[in-house]
Amino acid sequence: MKRLPLVFVFTIFFISLLFLIPKDNRVFAASTIELPSTGDTLIDTWFPSSNFGTLDYTQASKMSTTKQRILIKFNIDSIPTNASITSAALYMYMRDCSGSEESNSLHIDRVTSSWSEKTATWDNSKNIFASWYSVSAPCSSMHSYLKFDATSLVKAWFNGTYSNWGFYIWGKETAVESWGKRFFSKEDTSNKPKLVVVYNVPAQGPSTGGTDQTTSPETSADQGTDVTTTDQGAGSGKQTATSAVKKDTSNAEKNGISWVRVALLAGLSALLIGIIAGYGVYRYRKSKSYKKEDKKETPIQNPSP
């Protein structure tokens, strides 16, 4: 019975250690920001050297031997550098659509070099993309906003993995049947494309790099967010090494304390199991030794005649 209190002593000791660990009292607030396009255009094989950056629409299509693709970009510098992005979605309003279900899918790819809304053409921009993912864009969604998930790519821009030169959108160009999907561009007055980003930042402490308040596309445009359209993509997603280190350090601090607690709890549980198991083995062996001693001490009596 003397070893049983030892279990409780170790339990109290390890639980007291948990209270000595500094607590992370920061509160993380979720914020949503709507970013307007800083540049969008279509490029066309029929007019390979022409620029269409002033049109109020963009278009991805395959008509006979003619192909059209879309370039669109957003400036994400207004997202605080200490933010953690939860989700991101590209919204584009479909103005017109034609073609069968075979042509419903679109490629949403990553642009791999700088481009300008006012100078992009088929000749200088047809190959500036890297495959990313495909989305569904059925004609049944015409006259409404289509939502395309862009979380992984926006995170890659924000973390500095890739330079933010925007999205490269195109469709099935090997189809026999002609098809086309036309979207409103940033030049349209009411149905502009937008990038909606949801992120978390610590409610306490500094947060540089922008505001965590919800911003509408119209407000951003009025404040001059999309004034500089020429070569805007080259700097849109550029993250300095210091910014990346700050974000990594913040995440490490946030996760480190909780993992220490988990490790201590796991260690405590393992220790308790070991002590209890050891105590059980000890009691079992002790009881067997008592039985052996009892058998040895019992006198052998001769049977009565």
C-alpha cells in the first residue's frame, strides 16, 4: 500500500508543470477582403499581335481554328503580412456562354511572367503559364458570378513561393465543337471580377502590410488600388524574406505552446500507465510470494489412527 500514493504524487507533479507553461492569450480574428482586378484582358490567335485590354469583357473560347484565353491579376499586398490565409476564391460574372457539356471545364493556371493589360497579346503571352487546376464553368451558370477556388495559389503567392502575376484561364482547345465563355472585365461598371480572401490575424499585436477590415471592390478601385495596371503583377505578390520569416515565426509561436502541452500530457499518460502496470505486477508477485510462504509454514499432520 505504500507505493499507491506514489502514483498520485507523480500525477500532481506533472499536472502542476502544465500550469507553469506560458499561455498563448492572443485572440485570432477572422477577416474577409474583396480585391478588385488590377488588370485583365483576352488574347486571340486571330489577332495575334493585337491587345484587347480596354474591352469590358474577357473571353475563353475555341471557334473553328481560333482560340482565345484570359489573363487576370489582383494585388494582394493589402493582406497583413502576419495573416494566415484560410480561403481564397476568384469570382467572375459570366456574361455569355455557348457549347456543350464537353466544354464545361476551364483551366485556372498560374501566370509565370510579368504582363501588362495594355500590351499583352497572343504572340507575347500565349505560353506564360504553368498548369494548376481545372474548374467547372457550365453554361447553366450564365448571368451570375462563378466561384473558382483559388486558395492554394493565393497562399503560394502570399508565402512567396511564386511571384503573383495572376491567373491564366483557358478551356478545351482540342474540342471539335466550337464553344465560348465570356466574362465581364474590370472595365464593366457593375459586374467586375473580384478575389475574395478570408484570413486570420492576431487581434493583439502589430499587423503590418494592410488592413484587416472588409473591403469592397468598388471601394478599393476608388482608393486607387488598380490605378497602376502596367506591370502591376510583377510586384503584386512579392514577399520579402523578412515577411516570410515573420509569418513562420508567428505560426511557430502559436503552435509551439500547444504542442508542448500535448507532449507533456502524453508523457504523463505514459508514465501513469507504466506506474499502474508496474504496481499491478508488483502486487501480483507479492501475493504469489505470500502464498508460497503460507504453504511452506503449514505443518504436515499425520492422519489419526
